[in-house]
Amino acid sequence: MKNITMSVFSDLAQDFVEATSSLVRGRTINLMDTKGMIIASTEHGRIGNFHQGAKEAIETGRPVRIAKADLPKYKGAKEGYNMPIFQNGQVIGVVGVYGQEEEVQDVANLLRVYVTQSFKQQVIARRQVMEGELRSQLLDLYLLGNPDSQENIEQLSDVLSCHLCFPVTVIVLKTTAPSGISGIYDILRQYFGNDEVFSRNDIYGAKDNIFILIRSFTGSKRPDHFEDIAANLCRGKKELRMVISDSCANAGEIVEGYKEAKALLSLSGDGIDRLSEARAKSKLYLGKLLQHGGSHYIQQLNRTLRNEVSAQQEQTLLENAKTYFLMDGSVSQAAQALQIHRNTLLYRLNRLYEILGLNDVAPFERELFIRMLIAFRAEEG
């Protein structure tokens, strides 16, 4: 789509003549195609008529002046000045302005320059919109994972010159900022630059108010380079939340990678989660347990705790347990992190187990239920 096609030229032509008529004090402006047909005019009745002067300008590539005395030999023309419009060295149309040569020659030349630049800008904008729509379709095909869509994927990839290089990761982002998805685009461009974020080997778009990037790692880029900068970005912006999937070796794994990343994104939290890390996996599957059958028992535990202790004590007991689990069950390390005596920590843990009725439960199950309780309360807000 490097050149302006005639269909695009025709679509934009009438908008142009209407917009520029006032700039030339209401003079008649015509735009003609490469066949010499008037495709846009401030005199609507002339649209569709043949213009001999335009045809001559197209064939010669030179301006054509038409004086009153010349009108008999120029079918469909009026007195005025007609300038060929070039794009990439080829004539794509003619702009004509009604009036005597000395009055309109400079105006016609300015309009020629203006229309050329205006059409270029609008074509670029149209191309960007079209590419965005095609990328969105390609993204949907990958995320749906229908084996029958492979031919469509290949066709769209060829049209966009966009081919994933496996392995890839699926990166999902959401924001609470007022700017929404468009703000995410701006933030990513600011921190990474267009070439770094949106390469020809990446597929990206927005779906369900989530920004999605299927990212290839090629050439000299370190696989974790994007993740490192993204982590710093999310830490600096509380309104951003990001989840990065496991490495996906093929198109089938993209579907699962997206589902897991989106599921984890829907859970409460901030910053960045990498599903290549066990802690992120734990958070994901705890969330799934709560969503699919585990919430009733956890709600019971939550009510029991609230009935036994104050809100401040609840928070203290659960925060202490959370730190203890994060320290892999090391009382000394957890106590040091909490800046309390180890005996105090042991007392609080045993108190929590007693209230919840988990004293006689195996350590793994006890930790699972309390982690689910912590996750439930986080979702509850």
C-alpha cells in the first residue's frame, strides 16, 4: 500500500474540495482521475463528466491553462488552470481551479501541493487503521486456537509481513488509569520505543479492555530484556498490572498461555507476575480453587476468624502467616523480616491454627487453606 490507489483517491477527493473551497474564496475546484473524469467538485452537477483539459494534463504531466478562447476544444472544461498531481513519480489525478490564469495559477499550484500532502497523510492513517484491524484479526485467530484457522493465519501473516518466531510469550496488561488502553500504548512506546515493543515478529492488540502482546524473541535481544524493563515500569506505576505467560513453543501453547495469563490478571494484585515463576503459578491455582468450589469452605474460615478476633488482630495473624510461608516455613527468617521475636511469631501462628481448626491438619494442607483465605480476603478487598 505504498501508493495512493484510485479508489482511495476518489474516496478522499470530495472531502478535500469541500474543505479547501473557502481557502480560495469560493472558487470552483475540481478533482479529476487518471481518465480525466471529474470525481469531486464544488459544483456537484459536474461530477462524473469528462474533462478534456485534465486528460491532457495527465498525458503530458504538465499544467494545462484554459482561456475563454480555448473552451471549444476542451470538452467539459471551464476557464481555469489544471495541475497534475504526482505521487512517487506517477500522475494520480488533476486539480483544477476556475478563473483567469493570472488569478489562479499560484492558487492551483498551492492546492496541488496541499492535496498531495493531505492525501499522503490520510492514506498513512488509513493504512494504520487497516493494519490495526488485520493485526486484531490475527491476534484473535491465535488466541482462539482453532486448527482450521491455520490457512487464515498464514494469509494474514503474509499480508502484514508479520510472522511469529517461536518460542513466544503472551503478555497481558491492564490499567486503572483514565486513559485506558490507549494510555498503555503510549507508556510502552515511551519506555521501549516502537521498534523495541512492536516489532514485525510481534502481534498485539486490545481485547476485553486488556492489552495483549504475543512477543517473539529474535536476534540479539535477551528474552528477559522486555520483562526487566516492564517490571521496573510496573513498580513505578501503580495503575499498571502485567502478567507474562510461560514460554510458548507453538501456536497451541499460545492459547493456554493466554488463558493462564488472563486468569491471573483478573485476580487482585499489582505490579508484574511471571508465570514462569512458581509463586505466580501458586497464586493462579489458588485463585482457581477459590473460583471452582473452594470458596464456601474459605468463607466459613473467614467468618470464624472474624468472630474470634478484632479486625486489627485478623490482619496481624494473616500477615504473619503470609510472611512465614514466603520464608518457606523458616520461623527465624520470618521473625526477622517481621521484626518480632520468634516466640511471638510461633504464638501467633498457633493461635491462628487453633481459631481456624487447623491444628491437626498436615502442614501442606494447613498452608494451602490459609493461603486460599489470604487470597479470598484480597479479592474481597
